[in-house]
Amino acid sequence: MFKIARLSTVRMIIDTAAQFGSDVQYTEWDGHAEDFKLPNKDLVGLVGFSCTENDKFHDLNFGIGIMVIDDPSLVRATNYADLFYQRLQAQKRFPMFNDDGSRTGFEAVIFDGTSVSPMTRVDYRPTFDIQVSARVTRAGTLPAQT
């Protein structure tokens, strides 16, 4: 389930960010240490993904890192953060996909507590981090929050 959940979360991030067109690019933040040269674009990506078996469920915890360039008023950064904040509110869902792109019949259901951290600077760029907790369950069922 780890692979399916991680790749499905990446897909959800890419699909959500696509609403901004070519203004933003997906990046693998957890692989950032291997590539110190960042592209000259606004960036969004998965960071700190974990998947924990919990009885018949799988609990997910992850961050979405948002980094902008040449946005002194933080308008774009705020728009990106707001879109993901809305997308990842409690009880919202996103589907799990197999490697071939077909749906697995499972989905991640977001728990209460999605948060946007205060803006920081990383590599001289303004950065927001959104923290999310979810539970993977059979599609259409509502898991109990623990």
C-alpha cells in the first residue's frame, strides 16, 4: 500500500497544481538533497510522506512544500497554499491508483487538522508547508478518526 498511496498522493498534488498551468512545476522535495540547483519556477511537491498500517486501514501523513520565486507580495504563494488548503480539508477525498492508472477501489479521506505553516525562507525563496493526515479506506466508506 505504501507505493500506491505515495504515487496517488503525488498524482493528487500534480492534478491540483495543474489548475495554475505552466506557472508551477512539481518537484520531489525528499530528493532535493541530491540536486542543489532549483529550476527558475514556482515549485510544489510532496515532502515527508509516511504510511502506517492501522488495523485494516493505512494512515498517511505528509506535507506539501510550496516554494515561489519573484513573488514579493506572496500573491502566487498564497493562491497555491489556499488551493491546497481547500483541497485537503476534513472529509475531502482523493482516489488511490494502480501503476497502470486504474483505480484501486480505495481512497484517502482527509482528517481534521490540515494546517499551513508560517512562511519561511529556504534556499532564499519564500516557502509554505502544508501538513495533512488521511486514512486510506475502501472508496465510499467513512473511516473513524483516531
